[in-house]
Amino acid sequence: MRMSKVHIVGVMLALAVAALTGCVSRSSDAGGADEGLAAATARPALAMSMSRAGTDGATSSAVAPVIPPRPSAPTSAPAPAPVLPVIEPVSQPLASMETGVTFYRFKSGDPVVIHLRGIYPKDEAVEDIIDEDGNVTIPLIGDIPAAGKSTSQLEADITRMYIEGGYYRSITVNVVMPSPFYFIRGEIRSPGRFPVVSGVTILQAIAAAGGYTEFANQRNVQLIRGKTTTTINMRDIERNPERDIRLESGDVIVVNRSIL
């Protein structure tokens, strides 16, 4: 059967349209592949650009991740020093004057009683006052240093001197410091030795001794303290009691005689 011209023309047009459609499709596929390739090749370039920008330091904060600093380990505070208990010094009460004061150091003017026991022909007691040179006088030996020593030290020294000197083979020495006292003599009604009461003054001492005799020179009363002698006008002190003088252990008051 013979095809008509119309049919032939239609078939040719259909083939032409099909060919054109296939080209367009391949062109689109190629274009997509090219775009995909371009995108694939563009990403590394962008990544490299960002990496280089990060090394410049200007844009690194936008690209590089911010790593927070690691928290430092807490430093332990130094342990507080241990608080030691405060130990208050124990005040040692004064021993009785009758038994001696072992921690007291003798000084000039102090009275002292030295008991010598176990000696021939009989025991002996020596009463003396430590002089201004710091010495005390004992039998057979004479003056020995006493100032600055305690009763026990003075006992040991006296014992050693008696034994090493060949005076006694054995001896017991006891040193006692009696109550401190002062002396008053001269033109006074009751001269003698009186205990040093706390705060006693020279005016009170004269009154305790019975007052002046009719021959006393009240303007010439001497106070002997160690190596120092002071002349006192008692009339002036009576008019000005604030000038009165407190007495110390070993003080000697001498009320001189008037020349008239």
C-alpha cells in the first residue's frame, strides 16, 4: 500500500520533534553535570579561602571554633597555723619570811639571820645586815659576799667555806631573811629596830619611836640608805607632808643633837 505524502510529512515532523527533544534533554543533563562539577570544585576553594582567612587572625573568630579555657584547678588555701593554747605564767606566792625566801636575791641593807648548827661548843645564830659592799659577817671567816644570792646559795657558800677552810668537819647552815626593818637612833625617845610596814614614812617612824628628845635638832636628821646619806629638815617636811620620804629595808635614821 502506498503511503500518502501527508503521512510521510507527519512522520518526518515527528522524528524532528523527537530529535530536538533529545538534544534539549542531553543539554540539560550536561548543564546539570557541569553545574554539579562547578559546585564540587567551588567548595574546596571556599574551604581553602576560609582556612586561609582563619590563619590571618582577622576572621579566625568567625570560622575557628571558640574553645573555652579549661577551668584552673582550685588552689587550696594554706592551712591555718595551729593555734597554741596560751599558758599563763603561774604566779608563785611568796614564802613565809620565817622559812626563808628561796627565790629572793639579797641586796644591801637586807637583814639576815644565819643559824650554825652541829658545831662545837654549841649552836650559834648570827644576826646581821648586808652592808653597802654586799657582804655579811660570819664567825671565824669574816666578810663574805651575800648580795645577789638567794638563801640557799648563801647557805651552800657558808657551808663550803667552813668545811674547806678546816674549821668544821660537818656543819648545818640555815639562812633566814626576817621581816625587813629600819633603824632609828640618836635624839629619839625609843631608839631601836622597827619593821618596815608597807608605806611607812620617816615622819611615821619618828612618831613610832616616841618622838624627839628635848636635845634633838629637827633641822638636822640624816637618812642613811646604803652608801648614800641625806640630811633632812624635818620642820620643812612637817609643813609640807607631800615631801615625806618612804622608808626601805635597812634604812637608818639618825636624829642629831642640837649644839644649843
